[in-house]
Amino acid sequence: MKYLSRAVGVELLKLRRTLALCASWVIPVALLAMTTAINLSRGYGTKFVLDEPNGWDSLMLDLTLVLWCFVVLPLFVALEAALLAGIEHRENTWKHLFALPLPRWTIYVAKLLVGFGLVCVTSLVLAVGTALQGWIILTLRPDLGLSTPIPWALILWRSFSFVPPVLLMIAVETWVAVSWRSFTVPMTLGVSCTAVTIMLLRTIKNNLSTPYGPHLASYFPWSLPYVVIAPGATPNLRETAFLVGVLGGLLASILGCWEIVRRDVA
Amino acid sequence: MPPTMTDCAINTSHLTRRFGDVRAVESLSLSVPRSSVYAFLGPNGSGKTTTIRMILGLIRADQGEVRLFGRPLDSNSRRELLSRVGAMVETPSLYPHLTGFENLRATQQLLALPRSFIERSLRIVGLEADAARLVKEYSLGMRQRLGVAQALLSLPELLILDEPTNGFDPGGMLEMRELIRRLPSEHGVTIFLSSHLLAEVEQLATHVGIIGRGKLLFEGTLESLRSRQPQLVRIEVDQPPSAGALLPEAGCTLVRIEDKTVLADVGARENVPRLAATLVRAGLKLYEISAVHASLEDMFLELTKDHKMAPVSLPVEVAP
């Protein structure tokens, strides 16, 4: 563990002055700014009403988290994986790292952990931003039906509940980003799989009873975060997506480590 | 007497690596004595970098074995042996968005070395004043020096430098040469230095290994390399073709005729008076016989003239 903690510390040092660190707060802030504007421009008479009394759950699920889990998070994970691996690809620092007297797997696992940590940062930004968004709506549009106090436990739960199953997506994207020098490979994978996700998740959102749609969505790495929070998903579907994301993520991480450690360093 | 395995910092035996059909390194057996400056020479694409990567465990050998400090390099010994090695392979492995200090801090932190080692390394390579600048603002020479500082950070027993003066201007080359010259005497470091620039290593190396097309063509001290070379003389005469024809009579061999002179291999020093007598006896006007000392570059070119090849690179676009 001492080697891993050192490797994680160095990964954090390497994040200084990088777009990878900047993106982890800029992207959720940009999304929150957009959804705040949309919410403020809602027509008079509309209200945040789902099944809960004070409107905060629908504030999150109606727009911000749907967009986040549906589209932005898969693209963010692809971007972060590409940027984190790009730090090493740029000057081919792999050869230096892998010639050091350290277990090779620590270098790879440190990248995975930092990638996961950056997703957690975005969730924290989303949680704090949602509270701020609610306060702005309470102040400027009290007619929308939000009420105080701010339900911090709910906000934090919603913002972090989809994070564990993201592990599978991070493991796959990190392996791809580390394996190919080109920035476009992990990004193309992220964009393509997001498109597939959109097709799969329409089946859940519209409660369509197609035989494969919802079932596949709970196994497809890029759709797992949305399945976990989707109002239209059954508890069984959510549970499957959660387990697939976490256990599949651990398995994919181990396989990635095993493969990278044995690979020749060009 | 050749050094034993325990006297050697690096030993390779029958090291072989192929990339597809290309044999990058073939049955290479090296012995790098401790505390030496070993120049590993070869034309571009001769297998130098591939050999270094195998020595560092970055790529696997198809056949053969690498020993460091007398012990085989394998998955059990890798960490312990590499902790005694510092390396710069091809280009320095640096993060341009970090400062020079932060770059060394990354390695220092990974190796759990005392923080004071960073200052010491910067001092050795003369970069203390620029440590706070971002590496992307560094000149090529400064980057090379920082790469050496990174390799030196733990003050290893063995320093492996792959083409350390690549891209240097003459001033930078001189600085790097001075730095490499100081390290064995001041810090007891064994240096394994690969280069295709012969003139620079001639002034540094105690031992030389010459590789061509992945095969070892020569290994030994500089003196032993020189002693293997033909005893060349340049003969200035009025009729060079006639002189060339008379050389066998004096036990000499014609190398080539150049304008008004003849280049000959006399074989042994004792043949020089015999040669002079033969030429004079034949009625030729002999103006001068002078010894020709081959530089390391001449010897290198002679050894590798039949072993040049296209550069070999890993055939895949994937990393690491």
C-alpha cells in the first residue's frame, strides 16, 4: 500500500496546471449554469412536483442529473481518462515510470483512483451547485414550488448514488486511454458509447417494454449511472446496474492491471 | 583478465529480441565492469536502445539473460536491482507543465527519497537557478540535464544514459561531457552510455562495446580496440602505383592509393625500414613515411561498415 499511496500522491502532483483538474469543476458548473437558466425561464404556473413535498428531488432529477448521467458524465470520463493518460503519453514518461523500482501495477491503479476521485469531485460540485441553484430559484422564482430547508442528505445521496457503478466505465476508458497514444481513441469510444446509451435509455425513460432495452442498459457500462437514478427504472434494474458497475469495474481494473504490467514499454 | 560477473555492473548473455522478422538484438553478450565509463556504440538502428530497454526490464528478451551486479534481473529481483540503477532512455521523461523541481519531486516521492536529494541532483547538473521554471520553458540542453538529474536522483551505482547529448549544440555537449566525466570520480557511479557520436565518447570512455545490426562487434578497453587496428602508414612517393605494387615484397598490404600518397598496412613496426629499403632499391623517390593513427571514429566506421541498417522501432502504436 505504501507504493500505491506514493503513486497516488505523484498523480495528484502531476494534475497541477492541467485541464484534467480544471474540467472536474468547470464542466459541472457549466451544466448547473445551463439548468439554472432553464429552470428560471420555466413558464409561470409550472412547479417541481414529483412524489415528494418540497420539490428538491425533481429539481435534481428533472434536468441536472438526467443530463449529467445521460450525456455529460460518459463524455467527462472519456475526457479525463484521455487527459490523465496523455500526461504520460506526451513525453513518453511511461518508460521512466516503469523503469523505477516500484510494482508496475501501482502506476496504473493510481491513474484509476485519480480518475475515480475526479468523478467524486464533480459529484461534490454538483451537490454544492444544486444547493446554490435551489437558493437562486427560491429567491427569484418562489412560484416554482421549492421549499426550505435545503435537504442536504437527499442532495448528497442523489449526487453520489450513481458514482460507484461509474467504476466500470472508468476502468474501460482508462485501459483504452493508456493503451493508445492518440487522444481521439478514448474520446471516440466515449462519444460512440454515449450514442448507444441514448438509444438504450430511451426504452427506460419511455417505459417501453421492449425485451432487450432496459435489460441491456443495466449491463452497458456507459448507461449504468443513469439506470441507477432513472425514475422509470425498476429497483431490480437499478440493483443490477449498481452491481454490474461495481463488480465489473473491479474485474476490469484487475484485468487492465494484469495486461498493462505484462506489456512491453515502447 | 576479463571481469567476473560480480565485478560487473551489467552482464548480458546471448540476449536476443526480434520485432516481427527483424532481429533487433541477436545473441548479445556484454560485460560492463563496475566504476567504468562504458560507451555502447553503434549506428542508428543497430539495437542500442532495444538493449537498454531489456537491461531495464522495459521489454522482454526472446532469449538470453540480463544480470545486474551479478544477479539475474527477474520479477523477484527487479525492484531491488532497479533501486541501484538510474536511467535516461532516449529522451528525458519530463512533464512540461511542471517545474524542474516538481519533476524531480515526482520521482523523489515515488522512491521515498529524502527531499534534500532533489537539491543535490539539481546542484550536480547545475540547474538550481532554473528549478522553479516550468520545463516547457527549458532549452533542449536544460531538459537533457534535468533528465540526467532525474536519473541521478537516488545517486545510483549504475547510471544508464541513452544518447545523452542528442540535440546538443557544441557548448551543451561539452557541459554534458564534463558532467559525465565527474560522476565516476566524484560519486563512484558506473556509467553505461550509448551514443553514435564517437568523438565525444573517445574522451570519456574507459571501455567500449560496438554493436552493429544487433550483434556485438567488439568489446574491451579503448587500448585493446586501438591495438586491434592495422598499423597504417602513409607513403609519399613520386610513383604511387609502382609503390603500391612493391608493398608485398616488404611484407606490407596496400590499403589504397590517394593522389600522391599510398596508404599501407605495415603489419608490424619492424617492416617500416624494410619497406623504405624496397622502395629506394626500386628507384622510387621516397619523400616521407608517416604513421596514421586511427581515431575511434575510424575504428568504429571500419567495424560497422557492413552492419548498417534501417532504424528498428517497435512496430506498434500502443503504449506503454
